[in-house]
Amino acid sequence: MSPYKEGVVGTVQALSQEEAAAAIQSAKQVQKEWAKVPLQEKADLLYKWADELLAMQDELAQTMMLEVGKSLKDAKSEVQRTYDYIRYTAQEALHTNGESMRGDRFPGGSSSKVGIVDRVPLGVILAISPFNYPVNLSASKLAPALISGNTVIFKPATQGALSGIKMMEAFDRAGFPAGVVNIVTGRGSVIGDFLVEHKDISMVSFTGGTKTGENLAKVAGMKPVVLELGGKDPGIVREDADLDKAVKNIISGAYSYSGQRCTAIKRVLVHDNVANDLVARLQAEVEKLAVGSPEDGNTVVPLIDSKSADGVQALIDDALEKGATLIAGNKREGNLIHPTLLDHVTEDMDVAWVEPFGPVLPVIRVGSDEEAIEIANKSEYGLQASIFTRDVDKAFYIANELETGAVQINGRTERGPDHFPFLGVKGSGMGTQGIANSILSMTREKLTVLNLDK
């Protein structure tokens, strides 16, 4: 079902466990041969795949718009970013070399021992992607896995599977060997745990909700996992902040694609002395946001489904019942929730802590940097944070105190550039992504020791 229009957009097969097992077996059978393909040949295939994706940019963007409600402009940008990601991944691998070590560098060690350290693939990677970036976040798992010599079981989100299938059509046209990537679609309740637990899955890369990620980590046992989960990213506005810059970044960070981003700014912690001014400026910008169908290029679009919209509405209702001030929004039309700004939010309100994944922004007033840090760190999440200030020393002081994977100074929370490390702590994830780090996570070191004659 489309998020913004009635009717079925498309159908995908709901695989059984037996069919999923056959896909894993297919990937396992070809993995060793794929690993032996020269790196330059792998890179050339990735380049061809990127070219094929870019050639179908309009078609892919149209599918994304219908399937996940993203505007054509944003969807086209996602395809371009994916093209760049795949090419950079191939180049990163081509410029990565192993290392050698001499035994006599350690006390008592012998110069006749030379260690050759290389990185080798893990085997079959299970890549589970989310609905909100169905092309880019799929490629961010597939490309590092493939260039490293792994084969892949690709499980796209059900709402996002049509885009995933389009990606695989381009993949096939690029000329990859059969079995290198196997796409599996179906109900998570049927094949989810089965895939994660399967003995021939070597590693799991997952992007999605925290509860699902926690369960996946338990089920995975001793398999390595990389988890990109939820967030409750704060935008901390000090009293010396450039408010124009802060407002611009907060609005973009909170409301683009209706806030359906794990890295969206999901709460503002603002100093009392500038709170009234900031809220007034935010209100003016919120009221300018384009709201409606993605077909018209709007910023705030219907949420992915009615369940998500119900959850966001419940957070708004709870906050208002407990005394929050409604500055803008709180209007709903089906899955479409108009951009909502809440002031005087307090810690007893659910919206202060729960990740909304929708266009609602709570403003919490604080009296000091220390209070802002304390509230920020109380969250179960630790993905990113933004700090708005003219004082670079204070910015680094606050950044060092925050329990997050990344901190943006005078900018919105966001992923990228894609060669930067991307990670979360606490309930926001495990492991590190970003192109080089993703390659590392999908390979392991192997040591070969050469014993020379003295």
C-alpha cells in the first residue's frame, strides 16, 4: 500500500523458510569463487551496477515515491548518492593494502619471522535494510560486502521491497555472477529469526528499530552484527547561538521527509534566555513548510502507515494533556500529520523520550549547559546531537560530555558524508559504518607467517 494514495502499489513474494534456506545455500555455493575474482574485476562490476542504477534514476525515484512516499527530488538525490557510494566503495577497496610485520620488533622475537596480514571475507552476509532509504541504505550494505568477496542475502523492508527488486534488476544487467546476491522478501515473523540464526550466515548488518535490533542481537549469538537503530537526537541551543543558523538547521533536521530519519533532530534543548526568540523563529518557519502529497514536492508528507501516524499522534496528545504548549500543527489527515511544534515540554511527557519518527518537535527549556547535557544523556538512545554556539571551546566541552556516536557543531544531525564513520551508542546501535568501516566489519584479519632461513 502507498503511504499517500489508495490502492496496492505492487506485490512481492512471501518466502517460506525452505525458500529462504535455498537462497542461503545459493549464496554459500558461489562465495568462495566470488572471493577469488580479482579485485579490479569486482570493482568494474560495481561500477557497472552504479551506472545501471543511475540510468534508471527516474524509474527508481518513481517507485520510491509510490512505495515509501518520498518526493521525486529527494528520491532522485538518493539514487545519485547511491551511485557515488558504490563507486567510492570500489575505490576504497582498491586503495587498501595489507601489511607485513617483522618478528624482531617484539622483545625476544626473531627477524626470521615475517607476518603477512591480509583481510579476508567473512562469507555470507545478511543485509537487512529499512523503508526510509530503500536504495541508499541497501547499497551501503551490499557494496562493501561484495567488494570484500562476500556474497549476500538481501532482505529489504517489506515497504521498500519494490525498490530493492528494481536495484536487483540493475544488478543483474551489470553482469554479476548468479547467486552472488539473493534477495529474500517476506514476513519478518516467518523468516526473520530463521535467517539470522542460520548456520551459514556469517554476519548480519541491520538497520531498523531498536526493539527489533535488540532481539536480532540475541538471536545472532556469536555472529558479528552491525546495528543501526533508533535515535532521539537533541539540538542544543546555547544562549550565544546564531539563531538564524540554528533555526535553519533545526527545521531541516527535524521535518525533512516528515522526520522519518533516525538522524532527525527529535528534541530541542534551548537556554531559557533565548527560548522565546528561538520558538518564535521556529514557528515562523514551520508555518512555511510545504505539506501534502510527495507528488507535489512537499517536505512534510504522509507517514509510512497509519500505525506510525497513530504513534506520533499519541505523543502529541500526551504532551498536550500534560501541559505542553502547542505552537503549530496538531492537524491530521489520514497518515499525514502536519508539522507540529511543542513548547514547554517537560521530562514527564513521553515525547521528551520516545522516538516519534514523524514531524513533531518538542522544545525543552534549560537553564545551563549542564542541564542540557544531563537531559540529553538521560535518553536510552545515543546516535547524534547538534550544538549551536559561537564558542568553540564550549562546543567541544559539551561534545565531549554527550553520550552519542557523533556530534554536529552548528549543523543539523545527519548521516555522511558517507566516508565518515557512522555509529550510535546505547540503544542506537552496535558497530561502526561508513565506507571504510563497513568493509572492515565484513572482513577479518588473516595472518600468514613466513619463517625464513637464518
